[in-house]
Amino acid sequence: MHDDPLRDCVLGFAAGIQPPPNITVSEWADANRILPRTSAEPGQWHTSRVPFLREVMDRLSPQDPCEMVVVMKGAQLAFTSAAENWIGSSIELDPSTFLMVQPTTNTARDYAKDRITPLVTGTPSLVGLVSEQKSRAIGGSTTTRKEFPGGFLIVTGANSAAELRSKSIRRLALDEVDGYPLDVDGEGDPVALAMRRTATFGNRKILIFSTPTIMGSSRIEAEYSGTDDQRKAGFSPTDQRHYFVPCPECGEMQELLWEHVKWTELGRPPHEAAYVCPHCARVVENHEKGWMLEHGEWRATATADNPKVHGYWITGLYRPHGWRSWGDIASDWVKATRTKDTALLRVVVNTDLGQTWDLTDGHAVDPGTLMARVEPPSVECDQRVIVLTAGVDVQGDRLEMEIVGWGEYEESWSVHYQVIQGDPVHGDVWDILDEILLTPIPHPLFPAGIMIQAVAVDSGYSTQRVCEFTRPRRHRRVWAVMGAKTAQHTPRPIWNKKPTKPGRGKYDVYIVGQDTAKAQLAARLSIEEEGPGYCHFSGPHNDEAYFAQLTAEKLRTKYRNGRAVFYWWKPDHKRNEALDCRVYATAALHGLRASGFKLSRPKPKPKPKPQSVPSAAPRASAPAPRPAPRRQPSRGTGRPSRSTW
């Protein structure tokens, strides 16, 4: 039979106007989705494992009238896999134009390679539908663009304005929107740019999901709750649905709330935390969560202005058994609160509790308050000091340095502060600094004193000269560092394990998350009782000028595209060298810990058991035991034993 172009055209038109099969996204996933070996649970997909995803996925089905789904969530709840199920079902059942947006072009490339490619090559029903990947072929697929009959999928970054404003898109997925830039290439909000591409489609579908970050500037919080700024921008507030589950004992439907996770009240360690039903006081173990999730349901807690927009909020407390448990969350919570580690506590609040973090939750301390608690001076370190680090700030006419002693749970002591006058480029200030760093500090438990174990030197001024000083001293853990502010909403770690290589790559410079360190210090300065995180100060080097510099910067807020942006602000007339030195000394501690050091006292050796008196009757001879290896003394005068590592 000869080909009939007219017949093929008619059949193609008829196929195009036919409604898609009446199959939901969750039904398609249960029947077709195969998770790759790199997944935590490879093999056949089962929505019953994560039943809270069923309604969310089905809202994205072609037959559902919903146009927009907004999800504010904890981390690692399989919502990214749900978005991939939506992509796969669309390719097979209702092909059209699809755009997936990741925070950056780099993460988009990795996502396309690690998640989308396994999806289209490992799902039998999709094999053959997506064009073969040919990076230079016209009409073929690439890593970030997948071609299939009836449409295409583009995976791009929110920092690429060209991709966000080009062609019309019928389906749009916006992943981790709190990591998007506030403005992309001067063209405005990347979310608004992407959503404009769907305006011409009456049957559009939009999925927005993310873990929240900072209160007041979280994009997913604004999308979910529908703030006034969002309404002005044309976004309708959602119906704010929460997932309710029944108690295995009384059957009462309830949200899983952090306040009902208990361990101390049950006489248990944190890692054995359980959920206590607020209605019948039944202790629910983590392994019982599967039955609760299976019988749960989404309930609206607010009335939406637009019935085509649905919002969902869910925390990490709903993770299935076998994933991160209530006990895991409780353990990190206890560790963060005990050590006053605001960085870790923020991670728990954002990723486990699915809540925004309040940066302005008052930690402002005035110099007078700190001056009033200065302790008497001493020629020795406090006996609780386990290790010493130093932070060095480089100015045009001097070096400023602080030596900080650290005890368990990062309780700290300002041991020494010194200003070394001279030109950092041509003067002898570096020889003076090196002599100080090699001088042991008196300690009541070490007759010869203890040495400084790690040093972070600011390389923002005269980078080459700083690196020339630090490079031959790397074996002493003397590092060149450079402060970097927080990138958008994502906090930088205080210590980046991989150094950068400025210039020709001759030197190593470690990036310090100065905003994170300043926020942590501000929180610890407000601690009033000695213990974890408390900061000790003693005269005479901790004077009024020192405290004025230590508290020189304040956390402020500015608004950009209607969203709050927090930053550390210093008046022009104030100096902040003491603050920078403490930040670098803290970074040096984190660098030391990254190399394997543990900030804890060595456990005392157990006393040898008394030897029993041998019996008169001779026993069969046994091979003589090997002599114990002779322990080498620690190198360097007055350095702590390696048992502290």
C-alpha cells in the first residue's frame, strides 16, 4: 500500500484533538515508573510508599481542572520524583511543551543527566518516544532538551533569562524556588518570567515546590500563603492543605506536629524519640508511621480565592519508615540546641520541620552588656580550653590577630588580641606574626603550654603576599581565607573544604561563609550562662574598643522585587576588625574539624584490672603475647596528645 499524505494528515489531526487517556499521574507511575539503581529504593515505583504524593500528582493529571499546585515541604519527601512521574506520563499520554526550572544552569545540567535521562531510558513505556541524544543534530535531543512526538522538555536554570522568556510552554515545573535569584539578568523575577510563558494556554499546568528558607524572603512561603505582594502580582493564595493521619489507638485524625515528638518525657535518648498522640497519649513508634500515612488525607485549612490553585504543606515528620526518622531529627535538634549551633538548627527547621527561619530573632547585644561580664585577667588559659585557633585580619598598615581558646561544645575564650603595626606588603609584620604563632600559651594542665593548632589569615587585601606567607606553613594548618557573603537565600558553610585557586592557581584560598559565622556569633554573644556556645572575655585586651568592633555590624533588611533581603550592615565610621578576627578564628576551628579534629576531651584510660594469682597446677603453655607497641610522644613542645583527634 502506497503512503497517502492526506490520510496521514487526517489521522494525525484526529489523534491531536482526542482527549488524553483517562489515567492519572499516580496510576501511570504505579504501572510504568522504574526507579534507577542510584535511587534510595530502586525498582518499581509504588505510590503506596508515599501516599501523601497521590493527590498532589493527580492534581497534575490532564483531566483535573487544577491549574497550579504549590508545595511547601521538608526535604527528602520524594516530590522531585513526583515531578518526574508527571513528566513521564505527559510524554506518553498527553505530550506537549514542558519546562523544568532548577535554581541554576549547573544544577539543571546535573538534574537532566542524573534524573531525566534515567527516566526516559529506564522506563519501558518511554523507550523509543524520546529522540536519540545527539548534541549537534537538528531535531535530536540533548542533555537538557528532550524531543518527543507532540512536544519537548527543556531543563534550564533560573539564572538563564533567555530560556525563561523564549517559547510558550503548556506545562511548567519550578523546583526549589527559594534557591532562585531575586532578579535574572535585570529582567525581573524568574518565577514571573517563567509563568508568563504559560499565559496562552487555557489548559496549562504549573507545579511550584520548594523547601522554605528565610522568613520574609522565602518565595515558596509567599506562594503558599498568598501575601499582599503576591496578590498585587496576580498570584492567588492557596487553600493551604495539610496532611492529617489517624492515631493507631484512638483513630483521631491529626497533623504530625513537632511538639508531640517526645524522648525525655519517655525516658529515652533522642535517637529513640516517638510520637505521643495528644488525644489519647498513645506512644506511636516510628515503624507504625506506614499505616498512619496509608490512612491519611489532605484537608484544606484555608479558603482559596481561586479553586484552580491548590497549596500543600508537609514536614519531614511524614517521611516513610526507613527514611530519616523522628529519632534522627530529635538527635540533630538536641545537638543544635545544646551547642547553640544556629546553622544546624536552621537546617533542622527548614528541611525537617518545613518552616522558615527567622533571621531577626533577636540576638543583638550592645558593647556595654559584654563589657560588664569581662572576667579577671589571667596569664594562663582556662583549664577547659582544649584547642587554640587564631584569626588574622589584614589591613593596609597593620595586622590584627585574635587567639581564641575552644572548649567542649564550642564554649570559647578570648585568649589574646594584638595589633601588629607595619606594611603587610613590604614590612616585617609577617615575621612578628609567625613568632607569635609559634609561641606556646600557658595552660594549667600542660606545663609547657599549648600551641595554636590552626590559623586563618584574611587574603582580601594583598592576596599574593598573604598566600606567600601561608603556603609554606600549610603543614601547620596556616590557611589563607577569603570571606564570602551568602548567595541568595542559601547559607554558605563557615568552612569550604575545597579551596579556590586565585590568579594562576598557584595558591590555595579557602572560602569562609562570613554571614553564617556572624549570625552564629551574634546568637552566642546573647548566651548569658556558661556552657555550650558561651563566649568568655577577660581584660585587658577585651576593652571598650574591642567590644565596639565586635558588635559593629547589625542585621538589616532591604526589599528587592517585593522580597526581603537580609544583610550585615556597618556604619561607615565604625571599625569591625575584632569581628573579622573572631570570624576567621571560628573558620580556623571549622577547618581543623574538617581535617578530623574532634572538639572533646580525651577519655581517661580505664584502670588496669588486678592480676589474678596463678593456681598451683600448671596449665598448658600458651604463646607469649606480643609486647605492646611503644607510644611515641607528641611532637612539638606543649602540644596536646593526638588522642584529642
